[in-house]
Amino acid sequence: MGRDQTRRDIAGFLAEVPVIDPHCHLDIVKPQAANLADLVLYHHVWIELVSAGMGQNEVTVPGLPHELEDPGIEPFERVRRALPYLIHTRNTTVGVLLRWLLRDLYGFDEELDVTNLDRCYRMVESAAARTDWSEQVFGEHCRIEQAITVEGRNNLATPRLQKASEALRAVNLMDGKLGPIATLAGMEAVFGREIRTATDFREYVVRALQSLDLKENRFLGAWVLPYMTDELADDRSVTGIIARARAGEALSHAELGSFTWYGLTTALHELRKSKLRMIQVIVGAEVLKPHRSVNHWSGRFTGAMGRLAGIFEDFRFNLSTASDLYTQDIAILAKHVPNISVAGYWWHTLYPYFIRKSIETRLDIVPGNKIVGFFSDAYHCEWCYPKLKLVRSILADVLTERVERGWYTLDTARQLVHQLLYGNPKALYEL
């Protein structure tokens, strides 16, 4: 069989297979974009425009992506102001994805500029008003059968969109934007009283979980510090860490990582009272002020994650990373630890080179039933399309090469396409 025929066969498998997207930020009530600004100023595009020279407050009054704060400027005007900087994203993957989105979903195959802005804006607005538009995007363009969103409202879910929660992000004592004092103050505002001891923190975590309807959540998400460790994760040490944080003293990585471990293990013990057993763990990114994400890596994470999974063998941990430095690390974890699997290409790894590296590393190392080949992390269903198109293309390249080399049969490639994009997420997330 020639390479061209192999490629066509594998492309056919990829075109036919239904897809499950196990992590997105879609609004269950209205998953589609309302207007062109929702698409063109998606935060992955927005940050590139700012980096290219657009003022921090040029298209949003708060100087933050519209996913975080009301932009305070009319949508059409926001896109118009962004146009001089959009040209500088022609070379980036995000720029390519935006062009695919506008061309393939709306038939707009032009460089967006002042001469065609009004027409493009009206095309997106017209589609957004259609009651069947999101179903057309999911079904006809993406073949996404189900997606799991962390933006679920109350108990609402649909056959297409299931809900999840990122409640376990609240186990860290700091992130790039907030230090320990501010983080504790935020916890206390939710808790309704001061957190001064390990017991207080434990009660805060338990109460936060009890406020959720766990029966309706397909997973709980944890965005953990990469230096998570059990080194100082006992009651006395955690009480001391809280006291030092409240006093404004600098905390070591071991102290910060131990606080994360303590909070996460508290949550997992509490979750044993429920039937929920899927934990989605993402690691490798830190968001600095005002909203500038960077890679975040520590050698502590791999050992800590392996120990955590060993203690909680009744849970399933699905891992993804924003740092390429973790590519081999999490694959080795999934190879050696039965209840750890790997998923997608998060944030700073959703680029062709890193997607290919992740796919090849995982296919080399991880049993085929423990690899989830895609999640969109999208805020509007239209952005699911170009991200999925990119992943399909790279997966086709990898599988074609391996069939041609005689490493896989064509039937193995077909089975892997089904497993990675549909069978594995369906089984792991119990859809």
C-alpha cells in the first residue's frame, strides 16, 4: 500500500470517528460566540495582540481578557481597534487557527481588515442568532458527540454538554497573581471565618466540596503547584505554614507544595464519601499579573503525583501539562501507575511541534487505553473546530509514518484513532 493511500485511509478514520472533548469552558446555555469579538479576541489571540504592541487596555477597559472581566467596550469597536495588530499573528499557530475558523465555519477566506470587517462581523452575528448553529458546529464540523465543561451552571446539563468543576484549584496557597496573604483572605471570604490552623483549612476544603452537587460532575479539576510534596504535609507543619503566611513571611517551595498536598489529600478523603472518582490534574502554567502566563516546572511533581495516586488507588487521575518539560514525565507516570492517564495538550503545548512530540511520546510509552487524544479548553464552540482540525492533522501524520515503517498495521491505526478521540475519554469519564 502506498503512502498516499495509507494517508487517505487514516484521514478517513479521523473524519468518521466521533469525538469526546473532556475539558472546555463552554456555556451550557449558549455555547456559541455571540459576535466576532468573542472569536477574534479569544484570550489566546488577545495576549498575542498585546505582546505585538496593542495596549493592555486597548480593547478591554480592565486590561484583561473578556473571559475574565466585562470588556466595557462595544464588540465591533473592540475588533476594529485590534485590526492593526492582528497582522502580526499571521505566523503563529493561533493566527492560523483563527483563519481556519473564519474560513471553514463562515466562508470568510480573506485577511480581516477595515474593508471587510463589517461584512465578517455580520456573518458571525447572523450565525450566532441561529438556534441550530452550535449543533451544526458540534455535529457537522467537529463531530463532537459530547463535551465536558467546567462552566456548568447549577445542575444544568444537556446530552451534548456535561458539567464538571475546577473546585480543587482552591488547594494552593498562591499563584502568579495572588500571594499567600491575598489567597488566604479569599479563602476566608468564602469560608466566613479566619483560617489559622490546619484544622481550619481542612474544614474550608470539606465545606467547599459539600457545596457542590457531586453527582452532576463528571470530574473535579485540580490546577496544582508543580512543587507539590508531602514533605511538610502534617497538621503541625501546615498550621505553621499558615502562621508564616499570615505574618507575610516568605515561604519555601516545600512549604507551598506541602500546603497543596495537604489540601488535595483532604479533598480526596472527603470525596470518598461520594461516587465521583475522576480527578483531572493540570500542571505547568503560572499566570502573572495582569494576565501573562508562563511555564512553571519543578522536579518534585512526578514523585508526588505517583505517591498520591498510590495512596488513592480508588481514584482515576487524568493528567495534562502546559510545560513540554513534563511530556516524558507524565507519560512515564501513566506507564507505571495504573490509575494515571494522560490527556490533550494544554495551553503552551497546543502547538504543532509539542502536539506531535506529546503524541509520539505517549504512543511510545503509554498503553493505548490510557491516552486521551484531545481536549479543546475552548470558551466558544467555534474554537473547538480549528484546534481539533490541527490535532487530527498531526495525528494523521504520526500514524501514517508508523504504518509505513511497519510499526503499526492499518487496523491498529484505526483502533488508535477510535481510542484516543472517543473510546478512552468515554470510558475514563464514564459518559
